[in-house]
Amino acid sequence: MFPNALWLVLNALLGSSSIRDDATHTPPTPLRFSLRHAHALANSSTPHSLFRDMVPSSSFAESDWDFTIPTRNIDTHRPPSLTAHADARRHSRRYGQTPLHFGWESTSVPGPDVSKRETLLQLAKMTANSYYGDPGHKSWYPLSGWNTSVPFGWEPDDDGFRGHVFVSDDNSTVIISVKGTSAPWIAGGEGPTKKKDKLNDNLLFSCCCARVGPTWTTVCGCYAGGDKCDQDCVEEALIEESLFYHVGINLYNDVAFMYPTANIWLTGHSLGGSLAALLGATFGAPTVAFETPGEKLAATRLHLPSPPSVHHITHVYHTGDPIPMGTCTGVTSSCALGGYALESKCHLGKRVLYDTVTKRGWSVDSRQHGIQFIVEKVLNEDWDVDTEGKTQREVPEMDTQDDCVDCYNWQFGSFK
């Protein structure tokens, strides 16, 4: 274990060996996890991940911060190496397709059992806690079963990627929980990451550089007038190494370096959930994301190679939240009024969709987007209970977004 209270910079030590192919085939038994590290993006000209160990002398030891999560075996596909994955992305950008010789490695690993409400509730609480650096915070959710966590990104001047790393008692499984956007209506509210959060939101989830209306200042120069957007330009805008996806790759590799034999899961809410899903698609890691804008458009623009299946990624959201539904759009929407162009709606993998509008009679309101709302109002009870009070289904049945299309009213091509 690394020295207590030290921030560790590990990126320079890592290579393509960070992606492991040592699939474990353990029985699907519940795992106990605890908060062991905090992670962050260093506030410097050369972005790198920072970690802080959590030990009994820290404030984390004063709270109940363990989690127990039911598991099941999940089939997934991993790239042969991070180098091969990066080469495939470059090939796709140049030639428009993944190289034919690129081969995914199929494996089966213990993953979260998303058919259990307890699983979703515990992961949602982990995700909610990623908005706070200290378990002593009044909004921190006590957890049962995960013995250690390490926060990342919680120094006062850290203004980027933040969250926590939870580790099972036997070090066999690690969960990276990524903080989402800091905004007034979301858990965590305002904060020093707000500016970079908004930049990443508007680059990843807008159709064309956050061109919502004529009065908007775009976040990249790809708008070509009318309904035209330069495709090469928007793809180039996502290559910037300081953007959170690229920082997330470094973070994943750092965690893999620290726990070389562990099975890594990913979770997050909103922007954090979308980033978790993109990293899950990159590394083949089991992923559960809550209330996320659609990240499939970003995956295409990042030229992520498409594995044979992305069913190891699960999205959880409800119909009363316009952000994952892709309806928080237009110049008069609450998202636009806050300066966010969250226009994408298509997600990778499977989804657990709570139809709260039909079944519970809820209205559609962006104030129902926050992760605390999900924990306390959506995941607080079993979904389908009969008239005698017996549970028929703990959570809604999973499905996929077939024939989903983003930005259908835009023309993308070579306009620059």
C-alpha cells in the first residue's frame, strides 16, 4: 500500500500492460467494498491523476462507509492492449473503419447484478458520495460492505476529474466512481470543477459545439452555418488530452497499476456516468451509469472500436428526467438557460428504464436529475409490487435503445 496522505502520480509508470486478461470466474456472491482512495485531475499544464489514501486516522474512518453488492457473471470483451486500442482509433479516424486485424479478447468476470434493487441502490449511493470529498459531509450516504475508499481530485485547487475508488475486502474487485457535473440542481451544487464540467458536457453531448442558438458562444469552431457542422472538426475537438475521457484512461490505468489482479468496475452519475460508460466500452469493464446524457455520439466521434457486445454497460434512468431522455433541448429549456447543450439521447449497452411519468404520474423536470433524488425517490422501493404487497420485479426489465438516432436535423460533412 502507498504511504498515507500522499498524492501519487503514476501515469509515467504505466504501459499497455495495464489492460489485464486474467479473467476471474468466481461464484456470483455479494462483495464487500470500502472507500480506500480519492482520485483527482491535477491542476497543471500536463494533466495527470492524483490519489490520496484513506486510513483509520482520516475522517473517512468516522463514518459507516462500507457497501455490500450482489454480483453475477458478466460476459465482456477487452482490447488486446491499450496501444492496439489507440492504434485502432487512429486508423478509424484516417480510414473510416476499425482495422480488420483488431481482435477483442472475450472473457467472463464477476459484475454487479443489476436485476437487484440493492445493487442499483448501493452503486447510486457510491456515485452520490463521489460529489463529496469527506464522509463527514451531511449528504454522505453511509454504506455497508465495501471496506475502503480512496478519493481523487479533492484538493482545494483541483478543478477537474473527481471521485472515489472503492475496494473489496479481499482486493479482488475495485469500483471507480466518477463525479458528474457540478451545477445548482445536481448533488454537490457549485464547485471548482464547474467550468471544466460544462466544457466536457458541451463537447461530448451537443450536436455541434453547443450551437443552440445564434446568441450562443460555441465551444469549438465547427459550425458551418445553417444546419451544417464540420465532422472532422468536431472529432478533432474531442482529441484534446485535458478532456475528461483521456484523463479517465489514465485514471483507469493508474488503478490497474495499483491493483494489478483486481477486477475493475465503473460507475457514475450524469457526466460521470457517461464517462464511466465510455471507459467501460474502452476497457471492457462492467459499468453502471445513472441518469446520463447519451454517450453513443461521443463514442462514435472518439472513434472507439466497437466490441462484439456492450451489454456489460448498464444505464439506469427514469422518464421524468429530460437529460437522459434527450428532451432538455432548445433555447428555452432549463439546460440551455444554465448554459448546457445536452442534446444526445442514445446510450451504449443496456438500460433499466423507470417509466415514472406513466406509472407514477410524474411530470418531466430537470430538477429530478440529481443523484440524491434517484436514491431517495426512484430506487427507494421495488418497482413492481402487486396488490397484496408482494414484489413481482425489483427493477424494470432491461432493454436496449434500438434504432436510436442523434442530431437527425443536422448535416455533418466537410464544410471547412
